Amino acid sequence: MAYRIVVLPGDGIGHEIVPQALRVLERMARRHDVGVTLEHALVGGSAYDATGSPLPAATLAACKAADAVLLGAVGGPKWEGLDYSLRPERGLLGIRKELGLFANLRPAKIFPQLVGASSLKPEAVEGIDIMVVRELTGDIYFGEPRGVTGAGAGRVGVNTMVYTAPEIERIARKAFEVARTRGKKLCSVDKANVLECTELWRNVVNEVARDYPDVQLSHMYVDNAAMQLVRWPRQFDVMVTGNIFGDILSDEASMLTGSIGMLPSASLGEGHAMYEPIHGSAPDIAGKDLANPIATVMSVGMMFKYTFGRPEAEAEIEAAVSKVLDSGARTADIAAKGAPSIGCAEMGDRILAALG
Ligand code: IPM
Ligand code: MG
């Protein structure tokens, strides 16, 4: 019995970070006796160039048949002029939707070695360990109606924020379950003072909370949450929020840890999973061996935990990354100003060496 993994490097630095993560995947799979078969496929701009679609039918079919997907990143200036339906991002959003990956777990944990790399003061970020649980298949990302109509000064742009009660309930349950395995504190983020859709969100979260009396629930408006994240991030354990707020807050949370290049993610549904770094394709540094592979390497760690049920392998991967950071090795994004840095492939070499 082997797990079927579909590998989607995507665009830009995806082609540099994914190979490094695959080295870690193969090493750890052997060590922990986890059978894996890898299948490579196209997604995003590179898929559009090759097939005319950012999500070719063959890629989607492979993802549906797989136990897990490992994705690099999608997008780039080359494809920005395309119609929305053909943009690289549609490939990623299409996989999330078609596979029903409604729960996106984005841990923002700081390595003590990188406390100085954060743009916030060390005393503000020391010890932060936050899990952002982002709903991933609903909200304004997918709501109808959408689009731009009319012409000239009469043009109107519309997107629709929409959540059904069952959609809110399932992500809330997931977040409470996650909170139970951690510090048992859950903060639900909404904009219930203005948006009815998120008032429903708050009400449903409160209903679900009755089943989790052991978890301490709080609610916060999204503007305040954005402020609190930089003011006093240690107050947070698990945060749960909708798709658009989660997109924004998880980028913000990542900077607390020093670099967006450090943060992995797991997108989970019923029977499907995708693992990807939370950062984008970084066209400005693509092809230069400058990217930080750690977020993708740690996404493989999350695959061991959530798809293979081997949390000890995830812990080993994190320990190896920590050891490399202890040695002083840094990619450019996490290096101190003026300090030397190493490239993506060398960071991969160092992590492999630290895994032993
Ligand atoms: C993310 C990204 C995506 C999103 C883009 C690339 C569509 O920003 O995974 O956070 O908005 O969800
Ligand atoms: Mg984002």
C-alpha cells in the first residue's frame, strides 16, 4: 500500500522549492516506512502555457485520485492580463473547491533563532505559536453574483460574501477540534458589526461552542484582530475565520515569524488534502536560487502528520530545520541585514544533512 502524491510545482519559485521538499519527503518516507508514489502534473501559469488551462482536466483528475497534493506556488506577471477564468490563481482555487478542501491550517510559530528577523520587537514575537484556521472554499472568493458589468463610467464590479450555516459549522468544528489539541483557546474573527454574513458566522460558532465547553471561545472584529496580531500576538492560540479575512490575517501572522518563506499550510477536506507554503510564486526572485524552501519542507511535515498519521516525522523535520537555523544558515529572506546567505538548493542540502 503506497500513498499517491500528486506534485504540482506550479510557477516561479515553485520549481525551486518543491524539489527540495521532495528530497525531504523521500528521505522521511523511507525512514518511517511510509510507501509513496509521486506523480507530477501542471497547474497555474505553466499549465496555461502548455494546455490553455490553469487547471487541466488531467491535473484535476490526478488530484482527485490522490491521497495528497504537494503544491509549490502559482502566478506571475506574465499571466496577469488574462481573463480571470484563465489566471493561474484559478488553478489553485479550482483544486481547493473541487477537492472540497474547506479547512486551511496555517501555523505561525516562531523559531527562537529568528526572533531578530521579525519586523516586530523581539519581546513582542518571542514564543508565538498561533494556528490560523481559514475557511477555504466559500466566502467572497466563490460567491455569486460576481463580475464587472456595464461600460465606461457605468461599470459596476460585484463580488458576493456568502456563507451557509453548514459551511460555518464544519469549519468551526474543525477549529474547536484543533484548539482541543493545543492551548484550548479559540478566537473567531468576523465583522459582525457591519456584515450580516459574518453575524451568522458568529451565531453559528456560538452554537457549535456548546459542544466544546473545554475550549475557551472569544470573538474579535477583523480590524481589531489585525491590530492585536501586531500589538500582542501571544494572546492568540487558534484563530478561526472566513476565506478572505484568513487570507489577509495569515499573511500578517507570517511576518511575525520573520518571513513569509517560513510558513507551511495544510488544506483538508473529507478524504482529500493539499499541502503548500502560504507564500506566492515570487517572480522577482524566481530562477535565481534565492528562495527559502523551508515553508514547503514544513508543508511536507504537515503531510506526515495529517495524511500519513506520523506526527513524529513532522517533529523530526522541524527539529532538522531548527538545527540548520542554529548553525546560522539563512536564505536571504531571513538573513540579518548585510549578513551572508545561502541559496535554495543549499538550504535543502543542509536540511537533509541535519535529518541525518
Ligand atoms: C493564498 C494565496 C491565494 C489566496 C491566491 C494565490 C489565490 O494568497 O493561498 O493565501 O488568495 O488564497
Ligand atoms: Mg494569501
